[in-house]
Amino acid sequence: MKKLIGQLKLLQCSIVYSYAVALLVLLSSQFGWELPTIGILCALVIFTLLTGNDTMTLLPPLFMGVMCFAKRDVVNWYKVGLLPMLPYFGVLAVLVVASVVFYCIKYRPVFKPDLLFWGLVAISLVLVMGGVFYDGYNILSLPMGALFAVCFVGIYMLVKAGNKHPLMDYLAKTIIVMSILVLVQLTIVYIDINILSSTTMKSVVYLGWCVSNNAANVLLLGMPFCLYYVTKSRNGWLYILLSWLLMIGILFTMCRGCLLLGVAVYYIGAPISIMYYKKRRLVNWSLYITSAVLAIVVLLLATQLQSGFIQHYVEGGMDDSSRLEIYRRGLEYIFGTEPVLGVGFMDRHLEQVPSLTYFYHNTYLQFLVNCGLVGLACYIFHRVTTIIAMFRKPTKDRLYLFVALLTIIGYSFIDCSFFFYYFAFYYTAILVAMQKDYERVSTIVAEQPIIIKRKPRVLFPYVEAGLGHIIPMRAVANAFDNKYGDKVEVVRSRFYAEGTPAMRKFEQRMVQEVRRYSTSPLYGVSTFDCMHFLGQETSMKFVMRHLIENAYSDSVEAMKSLDVDMVFSTHWATSYVAKDVPSVIHNIQYCPDADMDMQWLTGCDLQLISCQEGRDKAIDKLNYPQDKIEVVPCVIRPEAEQMTEGKQFYKQKLGLPTDKFTIVLVDGGYACGKLRSTVEALLLTDMPITVVPVCGKNEQLYQEIKNYSHPDNITYAPIGYCENMLEVVACADLFMGKSGANTVAEFCYFGVPQIITLYATPLERAIGEHYVNTVGSAVKAKSVNNALEYVSNWFYNRSEYDKYVENAVAYRHNFGAEEIADLLYNRLMKSVKDE
């Protein structure tokens, strides 16, 4: 049972959970399953509270439950459709109140009031007190105001205090899923009633509790988050397309105000978002194509659309729908009755349809009438706090949150969305995310020296998952030991290999994955896409804690037993473990790749990376704190610096012809890329060259290719696993193979141009693009034949070849391990002192 609960909690933190809730709600709205659906959603809320899961997982059931109700009677919607929804709101009110009380009692979260919180407290107080001095005060105003107060203050406390993980990504994905749900429901409505030609009744657009205007507001709310993912996702064009579909959905809700705001958000926000990807033509073209498609559809269906819902816009024009009269009557009424604290929520001034409160279609006027001048002042104070929260140390992420907030605030000038309980959930969750983002960029932890009674101990854990992780670890450990070994105790460990059976099995699984990536690039790309879909938190929890049972708990205990003060990792797995080891003062990791993906978000104290583009992407795409990521030289084996004899010397030492153009082929430590096919093609050429394929730990491949026949013009010298790999690198005139971080770096250091034949994963693509575009020492071959064309061109056109040699040599100063060793020592010494 404990394992099952753990799996369910893990599922709740993923985007799959939001889609599952959305599917349940969609089925309920189509088949009338309201009661069982409400029961399931309530059970999910209770499960979250009882198991102590992150309270951000409350958002999907609270956000989407309001749309689970089926269509019953379109014409008499307010009389018939409202009845089955009242139990939902009753249960919801009880759940929200109970959630706040239960969570605060059981878990005693550390909640620190902030500026946004006090703004919410201000409006909550006046919502509760609204109308209390009015002669015609209706006592039912009290529970209504109290429920609003709980929605604002209670939800804010609940989500903020219980949010252990980054909220922005989860919130954005949940709202996008919710907007997709509304879009699907809207499509079903149009299919059911053929509204294009039959009617222009806005009341037909009825999606659960979301009538036409509210449905439009939900779609509008999703647009900023779609544009947010244009800047975050590798498939930004899909989010451009989705935001366009949401705008089209707003058009079909016949809500003029939301349509106006939606057009502004799309045609102002989309180009700004695309600026972050100005080199990606597909993203740019998606904006142009969507606009062109809209124009073509309108032209082709002009007659049919004119007689249908478009007629609503034509006839309505800029009509205020009697709102100006409502505003006038509301102002006259409040100043003639109770201007200080208002008349409460239940005064029957405007004879409108029965609803939970009597709406004035303007939030400022609503506060003024319901809560008086005091209420209006408190709301203005709250609004000021939201503006301050946005512009204190502003970030790109907070800009999109603020735009999402503005869609609710902006539309509340002409409608009553602010005074719907479920919009209070969206609104409050966005405020929490804004505050979390501000705290993320403003928190500076002051390092206090820690007294220890022994030499400081630094752990260098080796992880077998490709030589690209092992080689830089060995290089930094050697440099650190040589320079500071007399002052600091250096602990080297083959961390997983020396551990429990579960730990060894975990490392073997990682090795298998690396081999699969190289064998099947499609598998590598799809794996990374799946991780992006599930989200960083869910993916990393699954890989580290659930992929191999007991591997994580055993790893934490193993690291605790080493009693170290600093952990330096070149693989994200050991860094992830180190964050849960209390004795570790500094958890520092080095990414050997040119780019980082979300698995490097381990919670370390400092992230090191070897190229500026990688740092910039990590800050922009992964929200990495700028003060926690530094650019350092690329780490290669330190022995490279002593190898100064030149190519001819090492060719002669290895028994290779000194007068032949030498091509070394490497496809990673496991040689699972295109090595075989590239070698076979090279052996058919008529160029006088030396071909040296290095099979590494792939003994089977070595046995298969070592006896290949070859013409006399070619010297063929296949190698298996070798300890003198640097000599092989130093003798090369040209490298051909897979884009591995350490492999390409070492060839570049020795001034050897690179022909990259394979990107197995998005990370390897970033490595290759770094050497192709930034360093200028490499080219990417689209195929084996294309690679041979480069070889032939460079062999017969040495001036072109020499350009790549010069670029590689010019980049040599960006290599070395000693700077990282100095950084580790200085950082450690600032944090510890003798007793």
C-alpha cells in the first residue's frame, strides 16, 4: 500500500494527472456523471491532504471540477442548470475550509506573510464585513463573504506554505490543460447544435458552470501560458498554434471583450515570445500561417458565418449591453444608502437573474456597492501590491504570470469574473506563483562558517554512464588532489559500483540507457520529450526514487557514511543524492555538455558549465538562478597539457604512417553510433589515408570490424578499449563520430577538426552546435555520404581544412581542470574553520 500511495503521489505531480482530471471532467459533462465525478474530485483533494503531498496538486481538481456538469436545458439554463451545481459549491466550500484548517494543523507549515498576503487579507476583511451597518443587511452576506475570504487568503496560504517544488511549471501546464478542456467542450457544443447557421444565442454556449463569457475568460487565461511555453519548449511552434486555437475558441464564444483582449495578447505576446527563438523559422512561420489560415477560413465561409454567430458581432457592434446604465444605477444606489461599508452581497437592488451575488459587471463598482468606500480602498491597496510584486526584481516568467493576471483583471472591468469562486482559485494561484518567483530571485543565503574537528573532506564520486562523465571527474580530482591534497582529504569513490546491489543495478540501467541513445537517436529524443511532458519533478523522482527499488535510499545512506563536507559531481545522479545528505555543506556539479536539460535541476548549491550559451539557456529556459551557475573552462584530461611532441611523434609511436592523413573515428565509450557504416564507407575510398576506428568498451564491434579488408592506399588500424586514448587523439588529423562532450573537446584541444556524424540526444545536439557555430572547428554531416564529401573536400583542399584547424587551436585556452579545483577549494575554505 505504501508503494502504491507513493506512485499515486508521483503521478499527481505530473502533467498526466491534469490530463486525467480533464478527461474525467469531459466524460462527466457529456454523460451526466456529476455525482460520481464530484465524489472522485473530492477524494483526490482529501488524498492530497492526508498523504501530505505537495498542495500544488490540489489545483487540477479545484480548477476543472466546475466544468464537469452536463447540458440539460439551454433555454432555462439559470433555472435548471443551477440546481445540480449547488451541491458542488457546497461541497467545495466545505473542502476548501477544511483543507486550510487540516493542513495547517497537521503539517504546521512555515508561512511567512508577504506583501501580497496582506493585500488579500485587506480585501478578505471587507468581503466579510460588507453591508454589516446597512439597514437592510441580509445575514446570508456573511457566509458568502467568508467563502470569498477563504478562497483568497486560505488558498494563498495553503498553496504557498505547502508548495515544496517549483509552482510555475505545474500551474502553467494545469491551466493550459484546463483551457484545452474548455476548447474541446466548446467544439462538442458546436457539433451538437450546428450553431453556425441555426442561432446566435450566447446562452447555447454552456460548458458546465462556465457560461459563454466565463468560458471565453478561461480560454483567454490559457493564452499567456501557451506563449510562456513558446520560450521554454523545443516545440514552441505547437504552443503558438495552441494559443491561436484558443483565440479562435474565444471568437466562437461570442464574447466581445475577451476577443478584444485575446487578439491583443496573441498579436503582441506571440511576436515577443518568438524573439527568444528568432533563429527558429518554424516558430516564426507558425504565426504567419495561423493568421493566413484564419483569413482564408473567413473568406471561404463568409456567407455561412454571416448568417450565424458573426451576426452577433455585427449586430452588437460596440454596444455596452446596458452596462453603463448598470454602472449609473449602482453609483446612485450606493451613495444613497451605505457608502462606507456597502450593502453586502444579498441586497436586491438590481433585478437580475437569481445568482450567488448581484453583479455590477465591474470589479471596482462591485467592491464599492458590496463593501463600500472602505472595500474599494482595500481593493485598490491589493491592486497596488500586485503591481509591486510584479516589478520587484522582475523576471521573464513573472511577466507571463502578470499578463495572465491582467486577463482576469482586464476583463473584470466589464464583467463579473473576479466574483466567481473558481476564478478566485486561478487568480490566487497566479499570485502565489508570482511571489514564489520573486522569492526565488531575491533569496540570498548568507554562508556561516561551520566548525569542524578534522580536515575537510571532499567527495569525487565516479559514475559509469559514458566516459564524458568519468574523464572530467578524474581530471578535476587529480588537479584538486595535486594542489590541495595536503590541506583537504580527497575521497574518491566509484559510488554506485561500490554500493549495494540496488545501487549497482541503478548504474547498470544508466549505462544501458546511454547505449540505447546512441543506437537509436529516436529513442533518445523521445525519452527527453517524455521527460519534458511529465515535468522535471515527476521525471526525476521516478528515475531516482522509483526506477530501481531501494537504489535512492541506499545511495543516501552510502553518502552519509562517507561523512564528507563537499560533493563535486559530473553526473546529476550523485548531486541529486547529495542534497539529502545533512553533512554536505557544498553540493557542486559540473555539466560536461554544452547545454543543460532539466535533469541537472538537482537542487545543488552551484552549477558549473563550460560554455556561455549553455549558461544563458539554463537561465532562460530552466529558470536557473543567475548567481548559482558559472562558466568554467571545459574539462579534459590534464595529461593533454604535457603532450607537446606533435602529430608525427605520436603517429610514429603508435606504429602509424607519418605521411598519411589520419582519421580517428569515435562514437562514445560504447561505439553505438554510425562507426561501423562510416568505417565501411571510408575503406572504399581511393584517398591515401589512415583509418583508426576506436571501439571502446564495445568488444563485440571490435571483433567484427578488426579484420575488414581494405585497399593498399588505406592503412587500417582498429582499436578496442585503450588506456593511451590521448595519444590516439594527438596523432589525428581529423575526427569523425558522435557528438560526445569529452570526445569532441579533446580533439578540439589538439587542433583536430571534427566531422560530427550523429546527435543521439538533444544534449549532444547542443554540444555539436557549440563546436559548429561558436568554436567553428566542426561540421555536422547529414549522412555518411555527406561525411565522406567533407573528408574528400578537406583532403584535396587543405586551405579549407586549415580554417577549421585554426579555429580549434584558437579555442585551446578554454580547456583545463585547475580553475575548477581552485573554485572548489576557495568555496570550501570560506565555509569551514578549525575549532
